[in-house]
Amino acid sequence: MERRTASGLASVEAQPDGTFVLRIDGSPQSQVDLADPTHLPFEYMRRIGDVVDAIAPRRQPVAVLHVGGAALSIPRYVAVTRPRSRQIVLEPDEDLTEFVREALPLPKRTGIKVRPVTGRAGIGEVYDDSMDVVILDAFEHEAVPANLVTAEFFAECARVLRPTGVLVANLIDGKAGLPFIRRTAATVRAGIGAGVVLAERKILRGKGFGNVIMVASRQPVPDLTDAGRRAQPPYDVMPLDELAGKAAPLTDAEGYVTPQAPPSVFRS
């Protein structure tokens, strides 16, 4: 199945293992297992799942704001592992959401509400101190939108998070020294609090382009060391402070250009 949407040509392709991959203009965005939504084939999504599992016990409902929707893999995961959770998804491409609902239907009574609005516009409509988790997983043309990694945006995240709430951000970098990740780490540290980053060692050493999961909170974040060791492939856990160093936070006024992943990194 395929459909032209505001994001590009969206397609859903069945895989030999029974899962389905959503692609936009050929680039994989999500992979969904309708028979078992707890199965998260994408490595970075599995890491986000590890964070959710560390934050709240199974069956304990949580309030989650998702900035970015695609095929709703993580919302589906939360709905199954923590029934009665309240979830808001900010996904501006309404045609894409409709296509996903047709091709990969959501079960009834999932508690997932999709709002057709951008992350910056939508987060302003979320109540103060109302969310346990904010998950940032939004891309445009294989780059994180610049207005979703600034001090102004993370101030909004801090506003909607409860005192014990946690920010989880999926970012990408691969340049020597990880300049984007370091500056985003400094921005998150200033706006949210301390935390960690999760990534393969080669990524953290600047020897490959890939996903980096950033986790931050006003409270100490859970220890994810064991989860990182068990993962396939394993990932390292590095303190946010260590990455941020003396980097300057990002602001709206700067007009920073976020890195775009080379097509060969995520396309298959």
C-alpha cells in the first residue's frame, strides 16, 4: 500500500517476519508488529522501550506526549504494556496518520489521541505538569527539525512534565566530536536536568552515523547499564554532563542546521 502525503510518498511493506515497515520516500520510519506490539525491531525504538520500562512498572498507566507519530510504534508499545495510559501524539501530517490507521489499524480503546499539529504548536496546548514522559521522535528529510532541539522547545517540555517526568529524545549524529549531540545535551541539561545518552560505542566515538537516545529529568534517571549490555547490538550509557561539557545551548534565534543522515545509513 502507498499514498502521497505532505511528508512524501508513504508506503507500508510486509516483511518476511510478519512485521510491517512504513517508509517515506523510501526511507524507513517505523516498523510495526501488529500481532505483538511489544516487539520493537528498530534498535533505537527498543532503547526507548528500555527507558519506558525503567521509568514505570508494567501495567502501571503513564501519561505520555509523543512529538512525532509515523506508524505509532512506541504509542502501541505503551498501550499494550501499560493499559489505560493517556497518550497524546503530535503528528502534523494528517494524511499520513489516516493512511497508517487504514494500513496498520490500532486496536480499540488504546488511549492514543493523535493531534494534527506540529510539535512546537502542539506542545503549547498541553497542560502544565501533566506528563510523565515526553518522547521526541520527529524527522523531516532524515533530520531532526531544528525548532525541536532549542532552549525554547525544551522549556515547553519542562513545563508539561511532572516533577518526576522524563524527557526521551531520539537524535542522530555522526560527525567527528558529535557537535550536534553535544550542543543538544547542553540545551537539555539547562532546560530539563541531568541524564544520560544511549548509543552504540562507535557512534559516541564519532566513527559512524546513527541514533543517539537522550534521557533527562529533574530527578535522577534510572540506571540503564544492564539493559544496554543485554541489547543486540549493545549500547553504551554516557552521562549527559560528560557529552555536554562546555558546549553552548541552542536557541531559536541561532538558526542552527541539524545534521541530515546520509541516505545509505537508514535506507535498505
